Amino acid sequence: MTKVLTDARSIRIKGRSFLAVMLSPDLPIDDWLIRLDDLAARSAGFFLGRPVVLDLTDLQIDRPQLKDLIAELAKRNVSIMGIEGARPSILGSGMPPALKGGRSVSDIEVQAKGPADPPGKQAVAETRPAMQSIVIREPVRSGQSVIFPEGDVTVIGSVASGAEVIAGGSVHIYGALRGRAMAGSIGNASARIFCRKLEAELVAIDGIYKMAEDMAPNLRGQAVQLWLEDDAIMAEKLI
């Protein structure tokens, strides 16, 4: 007998996108885990409650090594929601699902000549569609997260220690940056971070991060802009 579903209270299914942290291990895994532990130790709660995708593109490991890696991450309270770029042969039962088609790049403005470019250097212009932006008109308090992968984030106020601002584009803080600021979060090497007073726990651009103790002492408490150059975060005081 065929049952016709006519109940008005049927299940509703919707699509929704979330910003996930992408972890891209490299070999040897033990050394990479040491660096991950260092990041977690210096930025408490960085992975807590955050969706994480494991990117295995071009990483030559087998299934037992992958199982060991997932187990090691679980010990560190890093919960893997999916795996991207893995060979189908190394995936198996009980592992996070394979993912593909994630939006890893978000295009922004024309890249102009950077402040660290030597005189006479030709700027490389790259035409990209404009991104959106949001303005937060109050301080971001400890424990709060502002996540906006679609574009720039401007905070009219300070970002407290233990708070974070994550933007697909650039981050502008018109106050003290005491928490974490991550620009270019879904793949944007030309994103920048600007703040009126630099006291950050962590800054990151396009996945490259720098901790408080790694920053030049003469920049602490100053108005600063930060940008990415040759896989290193550069910084200078704003006049």
C-alpha cells in the first residue's frame, strides 16, 4: 500500500553556509602537530566550537596515517567536519565525509602598490568584483565573534581580549585591537588589517598568522596597518 504524505507539518530542509577553518597539514605530521599545539597554546580557545575542514590536497598519506591524524586532532578538541582533497582510497567508514566545491576564494578590489614596494616598482593590477562590507557600531566584547566571509568588517570601537573579528576581506578597527583579527579568511592575500591601537592576541591574513609575542615591540599600542607579502605578515605604523 502506498502512503501519500500530505501532512502540512512535513520536514523543512534549507541550505545554509557557514565559515569553517581550513587546516592544511604538511609532512612530517609530528612537526606540524607541534606547530598546531603552539598556536593553540598561545591563542586559547581558537578551535573551540569552530567547524574545521581538513585539506589533504597533495598530501601523500595513507589511510592509517589519516586515522592517526584525525585521532590526534580529536585529542586536541579539534573536531573535523569534513575532508577536502583526499584520495577516495584513503577514506573509510567512521571518518568525516569528503567535501568538494567549497568556496575558497573571494575576490575583492584592485590590488594597488603596497607600502613596502620599492620606488619605481610596477604595481600589478588585478580586476576583481567589489565585495560587501558591514559596520559594527559597538565594541566587540570578550567571547564574541564577528564573522563576515562576504567582505570587509569595520568596527567602530575596540575588540576586547578573547573576542575575534573574521572577514573575507579587510578588517578595520577604529579602536584598540586586543583580541584576534583574521582578514582574507576564505582566500584573499590582498586583504589588510587596520587598527587604531595594536594590542592583538593574534592577527592573520589569508591563513598566515602572527601572535602577540611575534610582533615588533615598537608597534604595540600604535596605529598600524598589516598586509601580506611573500607569505609573511608585514606591518607599519599609520601616520
